[in-house]
Amino acid sequence: MCAADSFDDLVEQLSSALRAGNAKKVGSNFASNLTLSVKREDGSYTKFQAELLLDEFFRSNKVEQLKELQRVNNSSNSYVVFSLKSNQSTYRIFVKVVSANTKFQIVEMRIE
């Protein structure tokens, strides 16, 4: 799986990867540097570091259900919001996306 050609493709790939709890697949759509926030722990990370943090999150949170709550795609601001229910809790996942070189990439992800 590689960077998505359209916003809708990215959202489909992302929801499938989140449902599977697969940090590597989620990370395939990350920009080379991004802002990641996982349960109030946030910072700027490289794609590799962000994947590791996400993997850690999925190890302690087995995904039971994922719902798309909102999807906005316009030239200045594209994002998608999910509700993820795990064996531990229910999280809101906010994902901000930008279009770079005709590919869509994740530049910010917040799990709260």
C-alpha cells in the first residue's frame, strides 16, 4: 500500500488499517514528518517514530469497532474523524490530510 491518489482512497485505506490495528499500514500514508498525539502525549515525529508509537497504542488497545464520524475535503483543510472502540476505552481519532505532489498524506493524527 502506498500514498493515496485521492482523499477518499486515503480514508478507505486508513479505516481498513485502523480496523485491523495495523500501524504499518496506517503509517504508509504518513508524511515524512507529522504531529502525533496519543492519549495526551504529543509531539512532532518522523514517519518511523510515529509508526512505533501507534503500534504501541494498538498493542494495548485491541480494536473492536471503528466508525467514521466526519469527513471534510476542501483545498485548505481536509480531515477525517473516527470513533474507535477498543477493549480498553473509546477514542476519537482526528486525522488531518494534505495533498503533496498529487498524493494525499497524513500530517497530523490525534487519538484522544
